[in-house]
Amino acid sequence: MGQTFAGGASSTMKQNIMIFGANGYVGWNLVCRLVQVNSGEIICIDNYRKEYVQKDLFDGRLGLRVGVSLSDRIENLKRSYKKDSGINNKCKISYSWVDVTNRDEMEKVFRENNPTVIINLAQQNSSPLSMNSWEQAIESEQVSVGSTIGILWCMKKYCPDALLMLRGGIECFGKPTICVNEGKFTCSIGKNFSALPFPLQPSSFSECAKASASLYAMMCSKKWNFRVVEFKQGSPYGLTISATRSIESIYGSFCYDKVFGTLVNRMCAQA
């Protein structure tokens, strides 16, 4: 990409960054951080699928601020431009309601926004939920794999030079007894050698779906010469990041339930 997301607010870049799952726990905090360093545009994509699941399961009782809409958060963030010198007021932020499994909606948002960086966080990120029923297992596959395949085809048609950043989970590797090697490692059988990626050993339908999405992205990177960066994250936790700590009106969601809440969040909420 030639530029970096790291650095202080004075280190800026100019990119059209499209974030799928921008209303999520990771997604919104990422938006707030990128506003500080990007003087281009941030296109927030979400359809509140997770919020609907939360409402059905818990009647909205076990998540803080889950009722705050993404459009309201964006407006609060814009109003904070003049109040906080750490926020870059040159960055444009927009929101689109898009179903990642709907071809027409996906093509429309790509055609109209011409992204240079695409970050896919639109995945079903709860292993317990994916193991709860046949329907939820299918849903995990449709969301995680469907979003990735849709993005890859839209990239091929509208922005083949864009950078795709794909989120996976560290649990995709299972619990190996050796260090996980980034990139490829050399494997030998008899006298034959080959460079192979570290084997994926998911333990839930959710992680299987993310592993499948990873393989699709890897294949398209080879076949279509796409630029793809995948990051396998551990369990995120906490209420705020440094970019939002002093501005309560732009806090993101914070879940502490047994389905979407991380262990640290649940224990802190109980304490």
C-alpha cells in the first residue's frame, strides 16, 4: 500500500477505506482509529445482523450501547471533530446498509465508492453460537464465506488493485504444540520438499467458515494477482481504545454475554 495505519495523528494517508462490519466491536473502534490517520474516505458497511441475533437471544439486555445506530455514532464522531484535536477533520465518513450476501447491493456499493482498501470484518464471530444449532451453523458459513466471496468478485470487477485485509481467528490453528509459523514452512516427505502454510485445525463451525474464507482469498490472490493481507486475531476485550477514551458519545458496542462477550469482558462485568 505504500502507507501505514500505524503512527500518531500527525501521520496521515489518503485512502478510500471500505469496512464491512463497521458497527461491530472491532469495526467501530477501527473506524475511530482510522479517522485519526486517514484524510481520504471511510465507507462503513453493516446491516445489523449481529444486533438482530442479540435481540432475539437476550432481548438486548446483555450488551451495552447495542441500541446506538451506526449512523448516530458517525454523526457523534463528526461533531467531535472540532472538540478533539486528535481527530482528523479532513476524513469523510459515510454509511451504507448492505447485505454482504446480496450481489446487487454489493456491486452497487463497490461501483459507487471505488475503494482502495477493503477490510472484511463481516463475519459471524461467535463459536458458541455457530455450535448451537443446524441453522446457526449454516448462517455462520453464509455470512463469513459469502461476504469474502462477494468481496473477491467485486474486487475483480471494480477494483483489482485494491488491498484486501481479511480477519480470521487464531482458533483456526487449533492448539498446536509448536509455534505457528507466519507465511509458509518447508515440509518434507521422503526426498520431496514443499513450502506449505501452517495447517488449519478449527474447532467450531464459525472457525471452519473463517478457514474456508481464508482459502478462497488465498486462491484469488494467486489466480487474480490480488493483494491480500490476513490477520488472525485473538480475543479482543475492553470498553474503549485511546482514540475514543475521552469521548463517551462515540463509544462502540461492549458485549459481556456468553455468546458474543469475551471472557475478560464477562469477568470484569461480573466483578
